[in-house]
Amino acid sequence: MKITFFDIYRNAEYKISKNTNSGMGTGNNYGTSYLAKIQNKLIKKAIHYPPQNCLYAMSILRVSGNDVNYSEKLIDNNSDLYIFTSSIVNFETELNSIKEFRQHTNVPFLVIGPFAEIQAEKYIDSDISGKTKIIIGEPESFFYENKKNNLLQVIEKSEKKIYSKNFYNLDLFPYPAWDIVFKSSERSNMRFLGNKKSVTIEGLRGCPYSCSFYCCYPNIQGKKLRIRNPENIFNEMCYMQDNLNVYNFTFRDPVFSIDKKNVNLLFNLIIKNKRKFNLCIETQLKDIDENDLDLMFAAGVKLIYVGIESSEEEVLKSVNRKNLSNNNIYEKIIKIEKKGIFVKGNYILGLPNDNYESCLKTIEFAEKINCTFAQFTVFTPMPVTPAWKNYKNKLDFKKYEEFTMWDLVIKHPNLEKKQIEKLKNRAALYYIKPKYIFKNLLKVFARAIF
Ligand code: SF4
């Protein structure tokens, strides 16, 4: 059977991703100032990955004997089944794509991803033929459970919402089908690891931490950790390098170093086998053991994303976020960067207890740390999170596509939209401070060749 995945993106001046936010997606809209617009353009060019569930779903379907294709454009290639990826950040565009493409074919459509689950009726109703169905749950699980069945018959017999609520360990699945993405000559890159080929990889899913109040990961992937075998992760990396010439790996784990034992096993495998990889990981600072920094560097970790969120204790408390003290954050980041590993500090403006001054303090704290990258998003109560219930009656948006994580979509008690825009533009100055230019700029450009 011929199957095509449509991974459709709206036109925007900034980067739109469905790979982030556990598949809900993000839109890096850094602001309206000249500097912010430059950042919008640079990041759009520098980083792009397809969604994780699509990569695994393609590989499972291919192993089941199907001819699987991937496209970021609507193309009629006589497939027997078209599968649309979904996200909040492209929602209205995706509805229009389904509507538009139905005019070209009468075959069934499936929609996958967490936002399709939340807005199932809207996706179903966008297709007048009634032949669009939604997978509720991880699509990998559905395709894996039906790998020996006639998929078209299963879909035909199913209700409009197809439930597949089991969570599987990713080790059960074939490696993500990056070759199919590369074959379609679509974009896939991560220039901050260098200009060699890049892919995403997952070492685990799930997160048990208390910031689940506002974060999508534990609410979509579950709080229980699904940890992969380090040997299988290593073998996947070697496979990607030997067969697809991939050197750069961005780990999409919510907290990469949460299981120190397995992480160190993976690092030791890389070192022992003399593999040269460039790794980007995301983790909590408190889960990085300073004694392991040499090991991390030797294994190829070049960039670490850490959530800092806010410099203000009361603001952090309001969202159940537990951080190291500000002094410890500062000292730890300095130590990591001294080892030659770049750090990106992630901050959130407009958290529930924030006001203009507290946001300014967070930006100034980021400038004091002065790490290689700093990212300032805007507090957004996503529909899967407990925060959504708190703000359900205080929402202020016209389209779901405004849920970029960089735009204010609520009536905030202390901040107006224009103040958030002003803060974003203020935050964009981060990269032109003399202190920043002196410490960071050359080394960033040396690594990221645009
Ligand atoms: S630790 Fe990170 S992934 Fe886990 S809930 Fe907090 S913000 Fe989300």
C-alpha cells in the first residue's frame, strides 16, 4: 500500500515547529524590533525537524511492507492513504489543507498528534467526505498494534476517533525513518551543532516533575519514564552515521539526564567505540552532575538546553517550578561553559505571578549569566495542561495558531499584550550587549555556518 505523510507548515517570518512542545508545536516569534526580526530569520534558517511521532510512524509502516512517503507540500501521488501531522501552532492551516486536498482524492485521511486528539471534531468536520479519522493516543502505538493487519480495513471499520491509548517503550520500534525525510529533500537541520547532517533522537519519554502544571511533556507523554536501552540508542546513532552520514543528534527527551546510570552508559559506549557525534540535550540543571562534565564533553555533548524560567522565587512558586538557587544556577552554567559546552537558558515571560518589573529582572538575570544562548518564551496555558483549566475563562486569542509560546493568549492580571511585545524586544538585545559579543559571538559563528 502507498502511504504519504503530509507535514504542512503555515507561511511565517519565524520558525514554526511541530517537533517541540511534545508535538503541540511552537512558533519562535522573537518580537517586532529590527533585532528580533533578524533572530526570527536566523532561527528559521538554522533549525528544522519533522515531528517525532511522524518519524516513528513512517518506520513502523515501512517495516509492515508499505511504500511510505513524506512531504511538506500537498501533492497528489496516488497514495492509498494520506496521513496529516497536527499541531496547535498550525491548526487553521492544517484544517484548510485537509479541506483543499479532499478535492483531489477520495481515499481515507488520518490525522495524528496530540492536538488532533483535542480538536478531533474540527479536523473531522474539515473533510466533507467524512473520510477523515483521528488517532487518539500515540500514533506509533496504533500502527505498531496493527502491523500485521490490513490497515485500510481497520481504518474503514473504525469509528471517526480511533483509540490507541497504550504507551510503548521506543526500543520496540524500528529506527525513525530519516531516510524517507531526506529523500523528499525537505529541510532538516540544526546549525548550532555545525553544518553536518542532523536528526532528532529520543532516549526516553515522560517526565515526573512538578512543573507539569504548565508543561506539555508529562501531560502528553505521561509522568512515568519510558527509558530506552543505551545500547539501542547507540546502535541507532551508529546506523544514522554509517548509512545516512549523520553527525548531529538533538535529543528530544524532556529531561535527558534524569537517569544518570543509563546516560553514562551511553556516553561510555560512544567514547569506547571512538564515535564522533555532536549532541544537543535538554535537561534540568539539578540533574547535571558536575563530576560528569568531562565525560559529557568527551562523548560529544556540544549544547545543553536548560529551563530556568524566571529569576523570581514567588513567580516560580506560582507554577510549581523547583529550581536551584540563582547563585547555584549561575555557578553551574559557568562551569559547564568552561568545559566547552554551550548552554541555552530557557526563560518564560508573563508567568501567572509576573509583572513588568519581574520580567525585566528575569531578562537581567539572563544577561548576568550571559550563556551562549538565551530564549525568552511567553507563558501559554496549553490545552493539555492543568494551567489551561485555570485560564479557560481568561483566554484572549482569535486563532489557535497564536499559541506559539511567544505570544500572549490570555488576559494576564499584570501584563498587557503590548508590554509583552516590549519585553520580547528588550530581551532581543541580549545578543548585542558588549559583554555577550566579547564572550560568545565568534565561537557561535565558528560553529554555526549559515
Ligand atoms: S522538567 Fe521540563 S519537561 Fe519536565 S515538566 Fe518541567 S518543564 Fe516540563
